[in-house]
Amino acid sequence: MLEITTRLAATDEATPQATLCLTWEERQHSRQRVLLEDSRPAALLLPRGTRLRDGDRLASAQGQVVRVQAALEDLSLAPCADGLQLARACYHLGNRHAAVQIIAQGVMYQRDHVLDEMLRGLGLEPQAISAAFEPEAGAYHGHGGGHQHGT
């Protein structure tokens, strides 16, 4: 089994030989068994606390380079062109400990009908989409992902 043990520096130009497709939640776990895109089993054995981002490159103990790819997930996109309305939406989502990805068109979050209804109450119209999820890292979380309630 391939043992993935190191995150390569962003400046490292090694060419990946494999791809590892993970959801945002899976990218929060530094130690787990995974399947590469070519169906080979592998073990993530990264330092505890390592949080992966889309595009990260990892190295195995066997010398292979693996590229991390964010998996498509069931998300809600709440389009918003008004900065104040977007700030209000992000405030209320954050107040409920929802991880959010802020984009030029609005805000995305993991699909949840309660959050969708809350944003409708604020005048937004969330849409169900399938997309890669890269939430804001947060001011206190360094390279990692945002905080999710219950974690």
C-alpha cells in the first residue's frame, strides 16, 4: 500500500503520478485510508493537524507524487451582488458555525435546508449545485479549513 507521508512545498515542481480526490471533510483528516483515482489503496500518514487544500502535492514514502483534488460536493450557492447583504448572509452562516466559501457571485456552503431557509429569510435565493468546496481558512486556522459545528 502506498504510504503518503509528506506535503510538498508549493514551490516544488515535481510532476504528480497519481491523483487523490477528497471532499472538504476528508481533507481535514491527516491519517486515513484512501483510494487514489486509479483505484489503488493508499494511506495518508501526514503530521497530525495537516489540512489539505485542492492542488496540494504530496509525496509517498515510496517516492511517488500525488496531487490532491477537491471532490465535487452537494453545495448551496446563494448569489448576491450587494456587499452589505452578502456580509449579513456570511455573518449569519458563521454564527451557525457553517464553513463558507465566499466567491465573486455570492457565498457557497454545504447544502442544508435549514441554512437555505435562513438565507431566503434574508432575501437571498440559494441554489443547489455540485462543485468543489474550498471554504475560508479562518483567521485562527492557518493553512487548514474553516470550522464546522461539532468538530
